[in-house]
Amino acid sequence: MKIKLGVIFGGETVEHEVSIISAIQAMNKIDQEKYEIIPIYMTKNREWYTGEMLRDVESYQDLSLIEKYAKNVVLYCEKGKYILKQKKGMLNKVVTDIDIIFPIVHGTNVEDGALQGYFQTIGIPYVGPNVYAAATGQDKVYMKRIFEGEELPMTKFVWFYDIDYKNSQEETLKRVKKLKYPVIIKPATTGSSVGIGIAATDEELIKAIDEAINYDSKILVEEMVQNLKEVNISVLGNYEHQKLSEIEEVISAEKFLTFEEKYIGSGKIKGKQGFKVPNPNKASKGMLSATRKIPAELTDKEREEIESIAIKAFRALGSSGVCRIDFLVDEKAKKVYINEINSIPGSLAFYLWEPKNKKYTELLDDMINIGIKDYKKRSSKTHSFDSNILAGFAMNGSKGMKGKLK
């Protein structure tokens, strides 16, 4: 009997379209002899849909077709089973049950622990990071604080809230200017280089902060690495066991890898709803759209340091499944800095595993098996007690309860 695998993607996030690309890539590679794939698409309006048409990239060129022909559903637990039921019409007809969920999502509201929290609340097994790992992996400030505690090498940084900047711009800028120009300005919880800017002057700094505030209430400013080489590595596993991929060197025409370099390229056309989707006649490569060198040109010492830091960072955040960890290397000073972790990376970083002779289908199967193991581990822990502290208590009108809580 096949395992019923719900692949969920989309959502209210600036990385909505990136999630669609990653999910369609994965669904085309999941072992269909072993898994029954059930696509679950979340619109930007937070509606959930299922149907075979959602595995076809052309469906996303006109979202009105999805609303018309796919089934609008909700996911919940009923008598120990996890059910997708139609939300409208057909007397709330059950569409299917699901054994395990595979979230292939990117960005705020989905990758940041919000979605994982829902899965954990209803009790369904799922693939990838848990609530805590997802939240800290999405918030770059939380992440850096944990990395600090682990004494991992990082560039100097400052962070602040948008309200701090609006109420006391001069004081906030004074803190930021303790860093050395040039600096990079980032919304703390977005990914895919959305809202990121670079500043080498006070004027550029203010402009970049104003842009970042459009995307987030928390802003991170970091010193830029000189003589920069960007390299990435992927980690597969959980807190118990980890495996490392090949290391890539990312080649950018800009001072950092932009959203356009990562995803747009020439493989996209503009859909009827105004956003860019994969061109069916020239299939998108997702993160493969970026120019990269695999393996990266590194010294043995640099390679060993990157691999060691990657394992420490992965375990410190309690990550699970596949992540990609990005590093900054100062080629002149021969210094390695950890930049950030991507808990559910674009294209699930499959291209970093192929040089290690791990095909994408095998990687996806490994991730699902890790998700099942994580679920069994969570289920083995004590989360509630049989005793009922409310037994013997009764409401006494407006005077409250009889009895006392100690």
C-alpha cells in the first residue's frame, strides 16, 4: 500500500512563486511507486486547494482556473485520521486521508513555524524542521543570537525594530554607523534576497532601510565581507545524524545573489495574475537558475572549517530534513563566516547532493523517512498527564470556583 503524501506549497508569502517552483520540481521526482502524491496549494488568500491539475505548472498562469476546477479543502484530525475535506458544497465531502505532510514552502507565514505549529497541533506527521527550528531558521536575528551562543564566526551586525527607527531615527542610525561601510541591510524574516540592499554612504543606508521596512518590522544590518566568495553547503538529517553535501560557489554579477539571479532568468513568463511563473516551454530550473561552481574552489582548511561549522549550526537550531547553510569567505584574509541557514531551501538544494551520487528521488525519500522518525520520537515523549486538576471544582455563580489552585 502506498504512503499518502500531502505536498503543501504556496501561501501568503513574498516567496509564494518560488515555493510553487520547488514543489513542482519535487513532485515530479518523488517515487510514485512508493508514494501517492496529493498536492495541496495554498493561495495568497490562505485558501487551500487540492487536485491533480496542481501538479501542472500551466495551472498557475490563471489562478481563476484553480478556484474553478480544484477542490477547496481543509485539513483536520478525525478519529485518529488526518482528513482533507471539501470546504464548500457536496455536504463537506471527504476528498482523501493523508499519512504524512511534506511542506515545500518558503518565507514568512509558512516556513517560519506557523504552518509547522498547525501540523503539530493536530498531530499529523510532517517532513522538515519543527516549530522551533523553523522559527529560528526564518528569523535572522534569532538565528544569529544562537550562533553567537555557539561561538560560530560571523560578521558584526546590528538590528532594530521599525518603530525604533521611526521614533528615533537619529539614535538608530548612530548605532548602525558603529559598523564599517559597506553594510548589507536585510528584512529579518524574508528569504530569497527579497528586500535586501547595500549601503556605502549614509544616504544609501537610509534608502535601504526604508526599503527593508516595507517587508518586515525587524531589520538587520551587517558589515559586508571584503574580497568576498559566497559558498553554500547542504545538511541532511536531524539532531541525531547528519550528512553533508558538496560545497558550491555562487557566482553573482551583483554584490550579493539577487532574487532575479536565483529564480527569474529567461525561464519565466508573466502569468495573468501579474506574477512570474515557470514557462512551460522553457522549464524553470529554480535555484539552478543561478550561476554556480561545484565543487567550490576552497583550501582543505576552508572546506573542513565550513563542514564543521555547518554541523554545529544545524544541531544548534535543531534542524531536520534538508537545509542549505550559506557562508561568506574573505579570500584575502582566509576567514570563513557563517551567514544564514535556509531551513527549507529553494529546490531543496538537490543539486548539491547529485555530486555525492545522491539522486533527487533518493534525497526526497530520505527526507520523508526522517520526518517519520521525528514523528515517532515526538510521540514517544510525554506531552500530557492523565490526571485532571479540574476534577472536584465547580463554578459557584459569580463568585468563581470552589476550591483553590496551588
